[in-house]
Amino acid sequence: QVQLVESGGGLVQAGGSLRLSCAASGRALRSYVMGWFRQAPGKEREFVANIQWSVGSTYYADSVKGRFTISRDKAKNTVYLQMNSLKPEDTGVYYCNAKVQGSSLTYWGQGTQVTVSS
């Protein structure tokens, strides 16, 4: 079992920045892919970015490429999502996700609200 706790959401103006954090506990993460997803009101949850915990390789949705950066701090067991040049369409609840590589086993955090005003 992996517990995930997100923080760092809030209200920001368009063009601003926020950094989300996801603190993980419960298991070693070496075989996990850690990711961020988001869900806007009335829309389905969508992929934002992920990072392979062991080697640090990253992958981004086209909509955030060049603006968002995912990273991890192994000592703190924490994943970050640095969000720059925010747009109103980035508004939504952001969820941290931990998935075992090669498996369907997935854990989710409770989510943190990000609101970008125009």
C-alpha cells in the first residue's frame, strides 16, 4: 500500500506559477512510475506528466510540454510538479498517482485544487 498526499494547489492569475508536491509513504518506490493527472469540472481525468522513480525519465502531455516540469526527491520520497505560464484551461483538481511498472496496481492521492484566473 502506498499513501499519497498532495499539497501546493491554490488560486493564481494566468501567466503565474505554482508548485505541487506529492509526499509518498508506505513502500519503496523504486519500481513505480509517479504521475500527475488533472480533472476539470465536467471533464474526464487526464494525464499531465509522469516520472520513472528509479531512473528519472519523464513524459508529458502535449498541452503542458515546455511549461510544466515533473521531478522527484528520493530522500524526501516526494514528487513535484512545477507549473509555469499557467493558463485558465489548466484549472482543475490535480491528483498524484503511483503505478507499479508492468502492473495495473495504481494508487491515488486525494487531489489538490488549482484555479487559474484570466
